[in-house]
Amino acid sequence: MCELRCGVDRGGAERGVCGLGTETYCFKRYMSFAEEVELLPAYMVYFGACNYRCRFCIQGPDCFAPSSGERIEPVAFARVLEEAVDQGAKTISLLGGEPSLHLHTILEIAAAARQPLPLVLKTNMHMTSEALELLDGVIQLYLADFKFGNDRCARSLAGIERYFEPVSRNLKLAAERTPVLIRHLLMPGHIECCLRPVAQWIARELPSADFHLMTGYVPAWRAAADATIGRTVRRDEIAQAELCLEELGLMGRENVRVS
């Protein structure tokens, strides 16, 4: 399921970085009107556990707990999601944590649904290519967080040794199957090392993909104690980021937004 490929047998007593066994727990769910407009209203479903440990995680530490909240029974939960659609949800966003770690549960929910569910996977894209193949035809859109522009920053801020290659590979594979919306969270002090390489890659490899540069960073969880990311983004940094997109020919495109 995960590109860490730890080899753990989650059906037994072993546990990997994510701490997961075979069960899936949802620690929060609600109808949202605060996502990209084309996704709204979005029913947000937060699955517990993650293969990252981002120091700035807005959901930390709750999202790292593998068994917090309600245990998901796929058939019954399919009815819950169908009811959300009946009540007006345009999309169902699966997030966490990292939802792709719950591949088996997602497939069981989709199989139990009486009609195809409008599933959006909000993901760090650190899954295996095999996982993407299994999700083909199940996920209608990948809402991908392209967090870092290099392995060094991923190691320092998220505890991930190998980042850029599998994430960029998966973005290209996903885009061959279904629409992809790529988000990048602008962080203080990470314009040249993270934003620029991410934007360069998108301009070169996936220029038609929707790209959203998010400038509303807040120093959540453990970020407040960090000398670099322990503050909000300054106006001059936002202007620098916009200039970067303009230099790459991305600024002003219909599929590129900054907010």
C-alpha cells in the first residue's frame, strides 16, 4: 500500500510506522464548504494513521492515532456516504492521516455502495504504483499534496527519506487515469527549495493539471518551535512565490490558483 514498503504483516501482530492493523477508524467527519469550489459541498472523512510525521501537520497529533474514533464497517459506512450524497454532498473527500493506507477499506466501501460514490482521495501520494492500479475506477479525483521540492526537506520536516521520486511518479500515473488537483502549501523559508522545484516539475510534466498554491500556512502542532517554519508566511514571500509562478508561465492560467 505504502511506498515505505516496510513489509509488515498488518494482519498479524506486526506494526509499521503507521501503527495500523487491518481495521480502519474515522476520527472526524462532516460536510465542508471550505474546499476548492468545484468540490463543494464536500463530505470530509478523516481516517486515522499516517506514514508521515509532518512537524506542521494541522491535524496532528490526532491523525497519527490508528484507532481513534469510530471503527469503520464498510457496508454500513457505504450507507453513511450514500446518505451524505443524498443530502447534497458533491464529493466525498477521504483524508486523514493518509487515506491510501486504508486501501482495503476504501475498496470494500466502494464495492458495497449501491451506486458509484464520488470519492476524492486527499493524499500525500506516497503510495505504491500497485495501490494506484487497485484504485483505478474507484477514485474520481486525486487531491494531492505535493509538499516538498526535495528529499532533504522531506526528511527534515516529515521524517521521509525518499520523497520526490515516488510522489512525482505517482502524480504522473494518477493523471493518466483520472483528474488530479495538486496542492502546494507555501511555507516560510521554503520557496526556492520546495515551491520552485515543485512548480518547475508541474510546468514541465503536468502543465494541464489543476494547481493550487496555498498561502494560508499556520505553524500547527510542532512547527511553532521551529526557527524557520514557526511563523506565518510574509506578504513579500507570497509576492516572491507569485513571481516564481509567473517566471514559469503558470501564473494567470485557468488551471492555476493562488489563495
